[in-house]
Amino acid sequence: VQLQACGGGLVQAGGSLRPSCAASGRTFSRYVMGWFRQAPGKEREFVAAISWSGGSTYYSDSVKGRFTISRDNAKNTVTLQMNSLKPEDTAVYYCAASKSANLARGTTWYDYWGQGTLVTVSS
């Protein structure tokens, strides 16, 4: 599967962004989907994951209550609604697909990665 992320941008603290990720292929609904982010000089970190059906989600503590992950299997897309953004949310955001059934937070669980979209939050 190929992943293409878009929808990043520049926003002031407290604002919102809604990056999305489009996937190719007819087996999108068989993948757990995740979002990760990587700030300059830091390791890539887990943000959120969603199950095949969309019925289960999992968030990192740093974004819980502010971010919402969702998917549309008919359109092969996964979206990350980001509200109440903070400067520390500034990073390149990557979507990823996992063949595993687990809502995993480790990067090694994910088999396919998009190219990333930059989110910058100004103070």
C-alpha cells in the first residue's frame, strides 16, 4: 500500500489542523492505521492509532483529549483532527499502516509509511 499525507500547515497556538492520509490499494480496511510525528532533533513518536473498522482508537498521553483519529474505508483515508494545538506539537506528521491487528505504538509494528506533512504551531 502507498500512503500520501497532506493537510499540514502553520497555525497559532490554540488553533486546529486536520491532516489526512490517502492510501492506494483495495486492502486498506485490513490495516491498522497510525499517525506518528518527529520534531527536529527528536525520535519519531507515536501519536494515535485506529483499528481496521475504526471502532477502536489509541492515543498518546500528550495528545489525548485534543486529537481525534478517524478513517473512511470507502475512501481509503485516515484523518487526524488536531485541536488546541501547542507549540510542542510542531513536527513532521507521518501516517503509517500496519498488517498487525494490534493498536501498536512502536514504529517497528508498521509496514508502510507516508512521506510526512509538516505541522508548525506558533506561540
